[in-house]
Amino acid sequence: LDFYGDIAPPLVAMKQRFPDKEKLRAQIYDATQFNPNSVMPPFGRHDILTPDELDKVVEWVWSL
């Protein structure tokens, strides 16, 4: 069986789920601050994304 993509919630209705865009940014920056067991990489805290890249990802995800 192929389970790729089954470890996270679907990226739909993001504005409804995160009406405050800064909370979405914080989630992408470091999901472990909200859920210590998260498997999502801390994209900001570990410098996986630059601040500019992080802002662009937030804008894109929030548009979904």
C-alpha cells in the first residue's frame, strides 16, 4: 500500500483553518511548538527555508 501524504491534514480551506496568517506562519516555522510529536520539519527554526522563502510558502499555503 502507498501511504504517501497520509501523515498530515489535507491542505484545503487554509484561510478558514488559520484565519490569523501569523498562526499559520508559526505552524510552518516550527510545528513542534504546538505539537511536540509533530513529524513536520521546523522549516524556520532549522533554517530549512529563509525568512523570504517562508513568507512565500505561507502565502501559497494560505491561498489554498
